[in-house]
Amino acid sequence: MKFRRRNRSAARDDVFINLASLIDVIFVLLLFFVVTTTFSRPTQLKVELPEAVSGTPPEATETKQLELAIDASGHYALNGQNLVKNDLETLMAALQKEAGGDVNLPLVITADGKTTHQSVVTAMDAAGKLGLSHLRITTVEAQGSAKP
């Protein structure tokens, strides 16, 4: 009996893996991850206020005021909007834009207790150069302190 030998190169050409369905599954997974992923940037700065024993709470007013928050690393946020840079020029431009030329608006500086003194001085310097003279610095009441 004579057996025929198969050509080995022909046998290799017949074996293949269909990748079309695998690629479809990968695209569905990619689409799922893109749709379910949330890209959010925090718009609020985390600020831990310094404590003060004395002081008076501000009166409730309906007038517009500028609120400048400074976090522990020295980043500024004016009226809830983070500033791109942390330099004097950027801060002055943002204050001038928000104030609209009104130098009688009060500026409330809310600085973290661990922020550098230079960041607070830069904020006060920017306000002074623009003519904003109604400055307030927020604090929290010290724990265990007795009111007079």
C-alpha cells in the first residue's frame, strides 16, 4: 500500500485565526470605557482656615464681593474659578476683570492655615495695586475659646 505524503506548506496555509470578531469585541470594550469614564477637574480648593480667638463675623450683605481662596500650596481661586498661574500679574488681571473697575468692592481672602505668607502678601499686594482697600481675611473660631 502506497501512502501519499501531504505537502506541509499547503497544510500551514489552511490554518488561520479569524480576528474580525476579536477586533469587534475590543472596539465594544473601548467604547464602553470611553462612555463610562468621567473626566472631572476639581473646581474648589481645599482650604483649612487658621483659627482666631477674637474677631467679629461679617455682616450679611447683598452687595457683590470678591472671594479669593488660597490653598496650602499657594494656588489661587477667584470666585470659585481656579487661576491658570499663581503670579501677581495673573491675579491682578483676574481681580480687575471681576471687579469691573469698582474699587469699593470688598475682597475676602480665604487662605489655608498652612499656606505660605508670601501667597497672602501677593494677594494683598495685587488688591492694593488695583485700589481695592476693603480687605477681609477669613478665619475660624478657635476651639475651646471663651467669648468675652
